[in-house]
Amino acid sequence: MQNLLSSKDLGKDDILDIIKTAEMYHDLAAGKGSSKELEGKILAALFYEPSTRTRLSTETAMVRLGGQVITAVGEEFSSLKKGETLYDTGKVVSKFADVIAVRHKQAGSAAELAKGAEVPLINCGDGPADHPTQALLDAYTIYKQYGRLDNLKICFAGDLKFSRTAHGLIQLLSNFEGNEVRLVSPESLSLGSEYKVDGNEYVEVDDLAEAVKEVDVVYSIRVQKERFKDQSEYERLKAVYVFDKAFLEENCPESILMHPLPRIDEITKDADEFKGSVYFDMVTNGVAVRMALLTKLLCS
Ligand code: NCD
């Protein structure tokens, strides 16, 4: 693997291989032990859109493997603001680093930067389109729970239009047999047809309680405020589908509740006590997956 630009670049064997490697790194990701595997290597983290987890998780993965990190945050502080192209940015940053991680508001931006880059590149979110490392950590989380990625029922609830994490995970799931993807969203935020890829069965449901019935995974998604032109529309839709402890215990007591975070209105704090809530565990899973990915890109 040379780059990770799109969830579409990942086949079944790649996904399972990264999961197996992530399992190996899990203790290290959780802060137990140390490694020099990537000693002497530099990661450039270019985060031109807001991020807490993805940037710190990718940087932590690099540092825990003995590598080092250089960071550029915020488009307004970069030469993109002066009009430099993504292509030139890729060329220039390759002179500093051995691997690049990038997040940018534009769909296709990672691929554009990769055209200029001379080192491996990781897409950490290109606008509303895709977020392949999150999709991998989501797949790892599901695998850890169920020991498989096939014959599952997964309900995606919330902003399916703009959620790059839902787009990426739905793509990954399509590599496996027998997955039912339930979709529940306000009508104006429904999943675009380009993301209903072959390989999964799709079931659209209006009612939240109905949608989560007997599913293995509930995947809750924040309404993506930053993608709305009309903020009053955001206000209207931001809390249409909300999970609290009582709802979860009544309607999907055996499911796990996932969320890429940050949660805003869609998961209440008392849902943290629900036994299936795994969203904070997903943070460590993300470090392990990014360790697996960095070693795959830099050592093979
Ligand atoms: C997600 C993102 O940036 O797409 N966050 C993340 O990377 N963990 C989800 C979100 O912001 O809603």
C-alpha cells in the first residue's frame, strides 16, 4: 500500500490485515511499553479543518512507535491561504517528512495533495466525502466486539448526507457478506446514492426505535454544523435523533453504541452508563489502527 486516500482503496484482505496488526499494537497504543520501530521517521500532520482526535491519535501513533511529528494547523496559517495549490503543498511537505496525514474541507483534497507528494499520504478527512482511518478504527471496534465483519446489522443514525465517517464505514462493510445497513436520518440529510455501494443491503427507516431494533451496532452521527449554509436549518435538525440511557436500554439493550466523536446533542451524558457504549474505547482503537497503518506505509 502506497497511500490511503479513500476507503475504496481497502479490500477485505487489507482491512483484516490492518485489524490483526492493530490488535498486536493495542497495548502500545494504550500506553503500555515502548517501540523504536519508526525511529528516524517524520510524520507531517496537516490539519486544515478542526480536529482533536484524528490529529492527536495519528501523532500519538507515530510518537509511540518512536517517530517524530511536525504539524501545520489551520488553513489560514498556511500558504494555501496565499493561493498555493494542494499539489505544490504535497511536493514541499515531502521534503520535510516521510509520511503525510492531511485533513481539508474539500472532497478530493487528499488525492490532489498526493499527486504532488513524494511520500505516502493518509487522508484524515476530505470534506464530507471520506475518512478512511476512522472507517478502519470503526471496523476494528466492531471486530473486537463481534469477532467478524460479516452478517451484521448496523444502524446509522443522524446526518448521513455530510458524515464522511458513515460514508467510509459503509464502504468498508460492503467488502463483507450479509451486512444489513439501516439508515435513519432527517429527509434532507439522507445518504447520497453514491454512498449506497453494492455489497450491503440498505433499509431506510423513519422511526428511531424501529431502526435500532435487534441491531448489533448503533452508529450515531453528529449533525455536521460546519457543512450547513443556513444555520437555522442546522438548529432545526441538530437534535432530531437523540440517544439517552433509557432509550438504549429499552430499545437496543444488546447493541453497542458507536460514535466517531465529538458528540454534541445526539448522545446524552447519561448514555455513557449504558453497557454497550463504546465511543470512548474507540479513541484507543484509533491509535492502534493508525500504528498499523503507519508501519504498513513506512516499513513494507
Ligand atoms: C469525525 C470527523 O471529523 O469527520 N470526527 C473524527 O474524526 N473523529 C466526526 C465528526 O466530526 O462528526
